[in-house]
Amino acid sequence: MSTQLYLLTPSAISDLEDFAGKLRSVCSAVEIASLQIRLKNTQNDEVRRAFDTLAPIAREHGAVVILNDDPHLAQELGADGVHLGQSDMPVKAARKLLGPDMVIGASAHNSRHLAMCAAEDGADYVAFGAFFPTATKKTEYVANVDLLGWWTDLFEVPCVAIGGIKPENAALLAQAGADFVAVCSGVWDGPHGPVSAVQKLEAALKVT
């Protein structure tokens, strides 16, 4: 299966209606496998409003909607899944809370050990990164592309590559074995707009 696009929202959305329009255009232009609603330092009411606005757009185009960090809020909102960082609820506890059907993803940074533990505890995917410099969040961990090939050779749980991914470098990660590439600023801050950026990403992934 070819590498798929996993889209993240910016950590803050100043104009929700304007962003919803951009999301609709992007989802209409290419196939997006997943949308992670990833709002940071934001009150739950704002997250709820963003979810209620953005989730129907993503789902209308066949994308799975993932909420960042908060399994309880993901359950309340009816998200398709949750993405957990190392400081969030443990994967095993989240699986007990959410049951067998909700998607649970886990950040593993650049650690083989953390990835294996997450998969063993019931994660549906593990995320490695950052692979490239990124302004989206502070880069504390740097992952080597060899990690992707090692993982896909040994494990069936899908892996997501994240961190500084743009049309110019996405193919490298796909060729290395990433099942998904997670992109934020590489789409929303694209020099010629989000639609142009996501189309170039899709084309880069198809080359593999």
C-alpha cells in the first residue's frame, strides 16, 4: 500500500471558518487518510467547537478524525481516535477506556523501545520523528530514516513519520517505509497555498 497523508491542524486556529474553508479545499483536492485536530493551550470549549466544525468536513471526504492528547474528550466528542504523547494517558489505560474500536496512536520519538511498548500495549500506530527541522513545535528528538525501515520490516503496526515534512522530502520517508506522513505547516504554510502544497505532497508520495 502506498504511503498515505495524515494531516494535522495548526496548534492554534484564529479564524475557524476560514480554516474550515481551507480544509474543505484540501480534502477535495487529494485523499487525506487522517485529520488530527491538534490544538494546544486551548480550552476544551474551543476544541469542541473546532471538532464540530472540522470533523464533518474530514469525514465527508473519508478521513479518520483523531483528537490530540485527551482520550476522555475524544470519547465525549465521538472522535474516531486519539493520539497520545509520552506525557499523556498510557496506551494501555486509553485502550481500556476507549474500547477496541477507537484508533489509538502513540508518539515514539526516535525510540525503538517506546514504539515496541506502545504496539504491545495496543496502539494502532506509532509515530516517529522529528525527521526534519520544524517550526511547528520544539524539536527535542531527531529520528533517522533507517528507523522506518527497521520498524516496517519487523512489525505489522503502521508507522507515521512526522516533523518538517514537505513536498521536497516526503518521498524519502515513503521510500524508507513510512505508512503515513504527518504534515502540518508543510501544507498550511505552503508558499503557493495549502491546495498546491498538498497536491505536490501527493505527487511526491506517488513517485514511490
